[in-house]
Amino acid sequence: MAQHHLSPRQYLILGLVALCAPLGDSCLSRGMTHLPPIVLSHPLTLIPAVFTPWIALGIALLLAFFASYLTALSWADLTFVLPATAFGNVIVALFARFWLHEAISLERWAGIVLITIGVGFVANGPSLTERPGAAADLPAAAAQPQEEQLR
Amino acid sequence: MTIPPSLSTVGFWPACAMIAAIILLSTAGEVLTAAAMKSIGDLDDIRAISGMKGAIRAVVTCPLFFAGVSFLALAFFSLLFALNHLNLSLVAPASASLTLVTNAIAGKIFLKENVDRRRWTSAVLVCIGVYLLAH
């Protein structure tokens, strides 16, 4: 497997993937816990929930996550991008500890260390699985939309 | 087998079913989306050649992308449903950590990714780490 080095811009996109997902999930959780219980027999009651402020903010953050996630998946393997998403939990925990002065238990520090080691492990490896003929296919795929535009 | 009432308003098996639904639906969605993005090619290259509109068009005209998004949407609504019955400190670590492992397995089987020892180790370390951090 050849080494695929990432540019600073690609690391920035992975950073956005990491940060937007846990922040979005936190907003969704805050919004959903303030709603009355939703039962399986009335699933349509979930639709008005989408328009409440915390859930709307959560969805906006998750849309930003999804755009950067799709971009990352176009130049890196799924098994390379996914550990990066988990690193967001570490950022949120450190943010809570040093900015909000929340206490972090020994268990959580152990979790932070394990995720950091895990992400470091995968980040040092190749970002994309080499496939014979893939390099020849990519420019053709990239050129297709341009050809359509010129018509 | 029980779950503390502070974490769940439902029994053990319904809670497991809710978490399993999130894991299976999000794994299917992520694998299909990753397959779609690989079939489209590097979005940065496409944008450099045909601009942002070309990149967006390349994504939204891919049928595999819509299949992936449909599964991710189902996973999202099952997450909302689960959060209404279970505490975030139960749903988040369980679904996030197990999804990493199921995605590594699905990535190897369906996407033919080279999931070497480094990536398996990383998936397991991050899985345990997410569980400890969010538990």
C-alpha cells in the first residue's frame, strides 16, 4: 500500500469532520430531552421536533459535518476517516475540562489517551487503499462534469 | 439483565434493539456513501476542473449516494427516537464505539479496503476509548 500524504487543507477538513459531529449530537440531545416522549405508534411527531432551535442548530452542525465527511471520503478510506470523527469526542472533553472547568474522571482520561493513540496510529498510515487502474479512472471521472458543462 | 432507570425509560432488550438499529443503519449508510464517493472520485480534483457546481452535480447525480443518504437518514431518525427513551451517555458510547468496529468489518468486506493490523488496532483502541470517554 503506497503512502498517501495529506495536505494541510485535507487535515483541516478532517478537523471539521471531528468537531462538527459531537457538537451537533450534543445540540440534538439537549433539544430531544426537552420534548415530550415520542412513541413508535406516532412517528410523525418527530417532524415538528426538527424545527425547535437546539435541534435546528444540531442539524446545521451535522450538515457541515456531512459536507466535510463526503469530501474526506472522496480522497481517503472509510476506515481512515472514521477514527478522525471519534477524535472530536476528545476535543469536546478537553474543551469541557479547560474552558468550562468540568471535572474529568480517570476513566475519561484513559478514554482520551486511547482515542489519541488510536487516531495517531491510523493517521501515520496510508489514507487510501491502492487499486490498480484507479489512478487512470479518476481524471476521467473528474473531467466528465466539465464535458457536460461545455455541451 | 437490566439498565439503570436513570439511563433508560425502557427495558434491556428494547434498548438493545434501538442501539442495534442505529448501528446497522449507519453502517449501511456509511459504506454506501463511501462507495459512492469513491466512484465519483476526488472532489477537490472535480472542483478544480469544473467548479463547485460541477462537484455538487457529480455528488447529487450518483444513485449510490442517495441509497447511502437514505440509510443515514433512517439512522438519524432512529437516533432521535432512541435519545427520547435512553440517556445520551448510554446511546452515544454504545452506538459510536460499536459502529467503528462494524464499519471496519464492512469496509474490508464490501469496499475491499486494506484494513491492516494498524487499522484494526486503531479501530479497537478508539472503540474502547469512545466507550470510556462517553460512558
